[in-house]
Amino acid sequence: MIYINPFEELMTFVPAFALQGFVVVMILMVAIGTLVDMAHKKNAKYFFINFKRAKASATNELSGSQKAKIISKTIASDILTTSELGRGQRRAAHLLGMYGSILFWIASVILIFGYANTAAPHQISLLWHVGAIMTCLGGYWFWFFLRVDVSAEANPWNRIIRADLFVLSLLAAATFGLAWSFTQSSGVPILDTLFLVLFGLSNIVLFGGVYWSKFAHMFYKPGAAIQKNLSEADGHRDDLPAPADAPKQFGLGIKRESPRHY
């Protein structure tokens, strides 16, 4: 199963250009949904204003090499390895889901666009299945065990809100994709058609629901992390109170004492 291209048999009765058109439409839906979300929440305007404010209040002038170093470190640490989540289960589940989804999507594009008329290498089909499995492992791990602290928040796993649309539709796409591949390779005609339809619908919800889900946050977070680390490096404090060792900034002339612990 894991070495079989699930799209190969599908292309025997669905034209390749139709599948490729479907992928293009999904990409356009993500782009449009993200732009509408940015316009509605005014994210671009916020980042621009915050950038100007940070530049005006900076106390250190960073060189181009320093900025490049900070940006590369942010990408490697905060974005690619999500170090802000620590070393616990939440980070492991997030990395599984994130890299699994990336593998799943990239392999899908390669299989649909690169091997429409020829047999795909087993390695690409393997990556498609491995990516879907990783997505399921990370997603279900997060959803059932890490999503909420039930004892603290009293929110059970089955309490669903609009923000959960992204993770649930992503899990549905990976799950139905694997189920479709399995039933197709096992020769179960009715179930493989059912899971194919569910796979397609879940992808439409996933990529078409960008405006209502947290999908767009995937594009905001890297920019916010880079801006934050650059601001910290150039001395900008972003509306934080002045340090305790600078009492004159408060206009009171009173020096704050360190807290005492008994």
C-alpha cells in the first residue's frame, strides 16, 4: 500500500488536468483566504506600525550581518524546531504534525503534477503515506491528550470551537487519504469511492476554510517571531515598563526595591 501512488488509478478515469486544477484552486483559496483574513484583522497594518515604532525607539543599531544572524537563528529555532514549546510532548506532537503535513502536501503535488502520465517512484509514494501517518500521529496526540488541560480548564476533547477547524480538517484529510489508499489497494470498490469523496471534501474544508480557521497563522507566526527577536536585539521594549534600575523614567524619583522572600 505505502509504495503505491494512490492518484495513479484515479487518473485512469479522472483527467490529470482536473486533479491539477483542483490543486491550483486549493492554493488560490489559501491565498485569497489569507489576504481576506489579513484585511479583516489588519495584520499587515499592525506589523507595519509596530515595525516603525520599534525602529523609532531602538537603542542599538543592528548591522546587516547581525540582522541576518538573528533572522536565521529565529528560523532555525522558533520556526523549524519550535523551541518555544520546550522539550515536552506538545513540541513533539507539533513537529510530527507540522513536518508530516509538509511531506503530505509536497508529495501530493509531485505525484499529481510530476507523474500524471508515468509511474511514480516508490520513494515519492512512500513519502506521501509517511507524511499522512505523521500528521495523524501528531494531530491525534495533540487533540486527545494535549489540546487542553481538562483538570484546569474543564474542556473535554469533544468540545469543538471554530478555531479547531484547521486541525480537524487536516486530520480528516490525512485520515481519509490513508483510508482511501488502503481500500483502493485492497480492492474495496464502494469504500474506496466513499473515502475518496471524503478526502476531497476534507481538503476543500481545510484549504477553503482559511478565513475561519487558524491556517493563516502559519504565515503570521514566522514574521511575528522575526520582528520580536529583532526588536529585542536593537533594544526596543515594545510598551514594556522601564527597568527597575531606571526610576527617573517613571517621573517619581523613587527607586524600586527587589521583592523580598521570607
